[in-house]
Amino acid sequence: MRKIVFWIVLSIFFSQTAISQYVDQTRGGNFLKRTEFNIALAGVTEDALPCYNLQNKSIVERILFDNTNSFVEFVAENSPKDNIRAFRIVKDRKEYSYKLQIMQIPSADQLYYTTEKYISEKKTKIVIPDEWLSKIPEEIRDSISKHNEEAALYNSKCGDRGLFKPYHPESKEYTVGKEFSEKLHDTIAMLIDNFRAEGIPVSAAVGYPLHATFRCVVGAEVWSLKITAPQRRALLLSDICTQIMNDALNNEINETEYIRKLEEIEKLGLTKNDQ
């Protein structure tokens, strides 16, 4: 009898816990969260950087963040014709310092098209039927052979590290404190780890909603959350990240205010949804 009562109480507890679990997205935009290894290959490359796992980063993210996965990364896309704005926090373990780097891509849609075309050309192998090879001048055959060797290199792990560098925008850099940097990192990690959704995604949205990307390195892993038209905690965190960029560009960084707002977001996960 006691065992029966015990299991009844336990089942009620877990059912209540499941019901009260915080839901971040209800019948909203699509999202994708991913956990991967941070490092793709052991050792370092010719530029003394680890070979980071960049396989699932978009072209825009490769343009913005080049060949690294940073301590914290955030990207905001509001319109295909607007500037794409982003920032990252780089943690220097040797100097125990944190750098906030803010960047933007003007005319992002045109740059995306140009870069995508360029990258595709560089990474696509040229295939010529054998019966045609003898009819092609030797210098052209040599050029094709060289191109295909480079394409094979670009398609290998960490082989395309130099392709995006010409498009990397200049960034504005600021030194920020450890408490703020760690709090932002931990809040983003909390959001990704605990992100939950209900219902089905909205098939269409009025205008062009916000597309937000959160990313952070956690131990040996890199965590990311891409979300369209974010709600609740994801929207609040997007607003804070946008405020950080605006304030930094105006030289009005207020780390104390950001920490307070981040702590408020963390508390939301301890209560029921604000439906």
C-alpha cells in the first residue's frame, strides 16, 4: 500500500513539474537549436588558431565571425535589405580579459548573393568528360586541374578558412567586465539548454520578423539557437543584446543594467508562463 501511495505522489509531482515547465515559443516562428563539438580537428592551423567546427554556420555568420566560435555570439536580422548587426565576446584566457566586438553588414542581401556565388565557384569541382579532354588546350587543362585541387582543399575540414576573410567587416571593440560577460554567457546557455516550444509554427508572418541567433561555447561544445520571431525569454534576451549594441556604439555601455535585466530573464524560468 505504501509503495502504491509513493508512486502516485511521485507521478503527481512529475506531472505538475511538466505542466509548469516554462515554454518560450507558442505557435510562433521556426527555431533550431543545436549542440556540437566546438573543435573539428586536433591541433592548430597555420594562423595558430584551433580548427573550429564551423560546419553549420551560415554564410553570413562566417562573414561576421570568420574562422572562430567565440565565447558569446549574437546575430540580428530584421530585414533582407537592412543591415545585419552582430556582436561577439572574445574571452582571452591568458590575459583574463573580455572584448566586446560589434559589427554590421550593410546591403546584406547583395553581399550574401555575391559571397554565395564566389564561394560556390571556388568549392565546385569542374568535371570534363574524358572524350573532351584531348580537345582542350593544355593551359586550360592545367587551370582546371589547379582549380579542382583548390576546390578539394576548400571542401576539406578547415580548408575554406581564407575564403570569407575578404568580406569580414571591421568591428568596433570594447573592453568589458568579467561579471557581465559571464552573466550574458550563462543566460544564453540557459536559454538554449531549456528552450521549449508548443503548438505548430506560424506558416506566414506580417512583414519581415526578427531572425535572432544565439551562440556560446560551453566546455568542449558549441551551443546555438536560431529563432524567427522570438517570444518571451528569447525576445527579452534579443532586446538586451540589441541594447548592448546600441549603447556600445554610443559609448554608453551600462554593464550593471544589463546584469540586472539578465537576472530577471533567468528568474522567468522559475515561474509559469506569462500567457
